[in-house]
Amino acid sequence: MQYRKDIDGLRAIAVGSVILFHAGFHNQIPGGFFGVDIFFVISGFLIGRILFTEISEGRYSLLRFYERRARRILPALLFVLLVSNIFARISLTPLEFSDFRNSLLATLGFGSNIYFWLHSSYFEPASELKPLLHTWSLGVEEQYYILFPLLAFALKQSRWRSALIALCAAASFVWAVATVSEFPNAAFYLLPARAWELLLGALGALWASQFSVTSRVRIGLSVTGLTLIMVALFGLNARLPHPGTYTLIPTVGTVLVLVAQSPSGIATKILQLPPMTFIGKISYSAYLWHQPLFAFSIYRFGKHSFEQYALPLIAITLLFAYGSWKFIENPFRNPTYTSKKLLIWCSSISLVLLASVFIPQKWLLQNRTNETLQELSKIENLYNHFEFQKNIRNQVCHSVSMDQRSHNGCLETRKKNIVIFGDSYAASLYQGLLSVRDSHYSDYGIIQLTDGNAPPFLLEGQIDGGASLQAINSAKLQTIEAIQPQKIVMTWMISGKNSTNDPRKELAALNDTIERLRAISPASHIFVVGPVPNWSVSLQKNLMDFIATHGDFPHYMQQGLSNKEAQWDTYFNSHLHQAKTTYLSALDVFCTAAGCLTSVDGTVEGMTSVDWGHLTKAGSIYLAEKIAPQIFE
């Protein structure tokens, strides 16, 4: 089958955009995540071209097809998994390793997309800290590889082959559009909402064999296709529903480039440039390596250091990718160098070595002499240990509809009322305010209007569960208008999914909400609680690292502490001076020159943070007791 340099050029764009996006260059390439969609179309095109050619020539063999797929996918993947397992043992806490182990097993079972769909939660480790998160796309492709060859063979003699494949693609696309708002995780991760992209590539393979147009038309189509890809990568962003209607832009663009095949066109010449084809050749290995390298770098050095050294890490990714491509991918793809027997032996040995993931991480840490370090290492699930879901009333008063809140007693009022308005960071204030209320201010009712990934802004975005941020916050404003509370307390995660990541824009969005609140509830006193300390990865990990190095439990600690929160706190403190609006600095409560408070009583149970920033019940009470005189009196 004829080699096409332009396809490697497309692969270079796909992998480059994904790597840059994951490296934090969201402002420079806001649609970088579409690189995966470009990969899907390319895969669909190449697999379709291979299968349709073999079927037409009478050479179709399902076993041979799966052997080629195994040679293409498994060797490099297994090697990356083996190396990642070593780093996971060195870097991860028991909770983090448990998530890593499960995702590794799901990857080996061709179901990592299903695993991440089931476990993609706001309270799971952040996506940037999941070393194997990127394997979800391999899961989608592997499941497609199981089903599509059967479909292609079943339709081999049908004159309606193109129409039936197009019908399957249309059904998948409609499913994606219909589910992306209400079930965004399912639409993102699962094959039914992604199959249309691969099938679009397969249709492209059919069309390319029958495509007969002038050279000028081919050039025009390829330029149009490349332009659509650039529009998606640089003109769209992650706030848009995806996969959905907007996903047509990069996928249709990719199909146009693949089908047009215009060697004399400017678009094809760009794609065939040596740097493009080189990166395209190593694109699979580059994709495999980038996420583990990025994630383990953040675990080891923190998010701030990662942002500083993102470009060197990209260079290291490409270096690893080249080595993996040259010494693993190429030899194993060629049956002349690597027999089927050797492939099976190497794969079996890799699986035996990977079986070490079943050894619990806490067993390997229990020989540490420091009792506190042992106690920390035994916590496999921080959220369960600190009863976080219960404390924020998740699925009772947090992240439920207004009708459910009313039915569950979340909107019951007293003589005076305080409304908590915001995301899960706001929800974590509930236990502290409740404790203070029950001790000293029993005439106050506490109304919880909080949802996952729902900062108190009237901006476009999707909260956890897929509902519109603007719609849910508009409903909360209607509830506030009906209650007319004496006090409104707002806070949120400043770098969350629906944050603007810019203090000036954040302040503008906050002021818009404040103006609305003043209009609908003019007697309410508005409080804005500033950002709480944010720890790289988790407070638990940084405490374990500190104790392992220094031997004692630090009351205040700087290790792993982000400096972004202090910058935002200073900005808000100097700009948020408006009538009936009081800014309360959480950092002034938790932090000193020595760092930020790790535990209210110097014990593991008294830790202030569940993870990287959500307050424990102890941390919430500590904060509430300090700011209570300003809020309640």
C-alpha cells in the first residue's frame, strides 16, 4: 500500500496539538484537544482502506488483521506501561496508586475509556495527574477494531455499503449531539458517541478510491480541509460541547485532506515537510509517552515547576518517542525481525511484570519507621477517610436539582438566613458554618446552593453532570430572590473547569453576579471568601514527602504550596471594595510566613485539606470560627 507523507503530516498536527494542550498552552492552542479527533479520522481512513482493499482482492483475514493491530499497538504500549509502573511505585500515594493500578488494568483489557467514564469525577485526582488518562482513546479505537472488520466483511457484497456505513456514522453522530449536554462524560469517552469519527474516516477511504476530480479541485479541497483543522485548533475551545456539532469542523477537514490527495497543492506540501513527517512517524509513541511524563513530573516537582519546564518536557517526550519508535515499534511491526512467537513471549513477560501492580502500595510503605508517615500511607481513599461526600452533602444538597434541595430540606429557612453560593469549595464551608451556627447563632438558617464545577458566575460553561452553568446559577438567583437572605457567602476554586484563570476576568464575572444579587436581594450582605491554600497533587502527598525527608509533622508547610492563590488573594483584596460586599481572606487565616496550616491539631485526623484544596470538616470549622464574627454578627 502506497505510503503517503501527508498522512504523517496530519498525525504530526494531531499529536502536536494534543501535547501542547496538555502541556498547558491552552491560550495558544485552545482547541488542541481536537487532535484526538483528527487521530480517530486518520485511523478510520487507514483501517478502512486496508480492509476494503483486502476484501476486494480476496485477501481478507481477521486473524491477520488483529495480528497487525497487535504489532502496531501492544509493544510500545506495554513498554510505556512497564516504565510508568516503576515511576508510579516511586511517586504515588496509596490512593493515587490504586487509581493508577485500576486504569492500567483497564488499559490492558481494552476498556480504559469505560474505566475513565465510570471514574471521571470532580473528586477523583485531577486529569493532569492521571498518568494513563490518554489511553481512553486507545480503548475507543480497540473496541472499534473489534467491531468494524466484522461490519466491513458483512457488507462486502452489498451495493449499499457506503450508505449503510454512512447511516451508522449518522446514528453515532446524532447520539453524540443528543447526549453531550446531559451525559458529557459518556459522550466523551464511549464508543457509541465517537464511532462516527472513525466511520467518517472509513467513508473517506471508500470515497478516495472513487474520487475523480481535477487537480485544481483537489488542491482547493485539501486547502479547505487544512484550514478547517486550523480553525478548530486555534478558534474553538473546551467550553463548547464536545464531541458534537463543532467536532465536525476538524473531522470534516481531516477527511477532505485525506480524500483530496493533492501532491501539487500547498496544503499537502506543508504536510510533507520533513519535520512534519518525522513527528508523524513517531506520533504514536509521542502520544503514549507525553501523559505519563507530564503527570509524574507534576507529582514530583509540582504544577508550578511543570509550567516552567513544559517545553523541555515536550523535548524529552519527543526524544523518548524517537527511541520507542526506532527500537520497539519498528522491529515489532516487521515480522521479518520479530516472529509471532517472539511477540507472544515478549507480551507475556510484560504482563507478568505488570502483575506487580496487585501488590498494595501501602505494603511497600509500611516499613517506614515514622508512625505518622505510616498512618498517612495507609489512607487509600482520602474522600472516604474524611467523609467528604457526606460533609458537603453530595447528592443531597450539593449537585442536585432545586426540587431535590427543597425535598431534602436544604432550603428550609429560619429567622435569619445565610446562603452558600458556589462550587464544591463553597460546599466545603457548610460544615464549618453549621458548627458555628449550632454553637452560637441558632437563629440562622444555612441554605446550600452549590454544585460541582459551578463558580458563582453567569458565564457559559457546563457544570458536573452537564447542565449549563448559566442556567443553574440563574435558578439559584431566583431562589435567593425568594428567600431574601441576610447574608450571602460566595467562594469557588479559582482554577476550576469553569474558571476564567485570569483574576481580572474573574473579578468582572464576580461583579456581574454581585450586581444581580444587589438588584434581586438589596438587603443581603455579600461576603466573598478568597481562595484557600492549594497543594500540588494533595496535602497528603506533600506531608509524606516532608516527613520522609525531615522526620517530623509540620504544623505549617510551604512544600508543594501553589503561589497562584496568594496572587489572586492580593488582587481581590485590593479591588473588591464595594458597598455591602466584604472580602474575607482565607489565606490570612491559614497561612503565615512559615507556610500554610497542614493540620488544626498536628495530627492526620486534623488535616485541613482532603486533597489539593477542598477543606476537611476540621479545616472548614477552623476557617469558619475565624471569620464567623464578620459573617454572623
